[in-house]
Amino acid sequence: MEIIQLLDDNGHLKDYKVWNQSIASQLASMDKIELTEQHWEIIHLVRQIYTETQTTPPMRLLIRAIKINLNPEIANSRYLYQLFSDGPVRLASKYAGIPKPKHCM
């Protein structure tokens, strides 16, 4: 199945359960982003938050989760914008295969 058929109107997966790292890489490639180990850390954390809460995490919650689960030194919006310059929460959610955040345009 072609990846485009799996996406909603916002470019996010219609069903987060079909997600895998290959799909994430394809989505990032479509946005001309090559995912690094640092991207994957954030992507997996966003997926974890979503599976636990069924909600796409807003920036503050994501930063708090980074501080607790990853590294307090990278727990800030500057770091996230370095990785996902066109909107950290929106892009991390997109590559994590979860719905577009309600608070993002």
C-alpha cells in the first residue's frame, strides 16, 4: 500500500497502530528531513506519551517528559526546534504516527 493512502488530510497516519520506523522515515523524507538518533528519541517519547494518554502532547508536557525520561539538559524548546524546525510538536507527532495536535494550525 502506498503511504499516501495511510494519511489523513493533515499528513498524519489515520491509524497510529500501523506505524513503524520505515513509515516515519518516509514521512520525514517527504519533508526533506533525515532522522537522527536524537530525532528518534523524541519520536519514541511522543509515541509513548500518546499510548499512555491517547492525547498528542503539547510542548510543555513534551519538555517535562524529556526532562524526566531523557536528559534535563535537552529539555527545552530550543533543542526541539533544532531537530524539528517547522514545528517540533507537529512534526514529532507526524513522524510518531499519531494525530495532529489539536492546538497546532
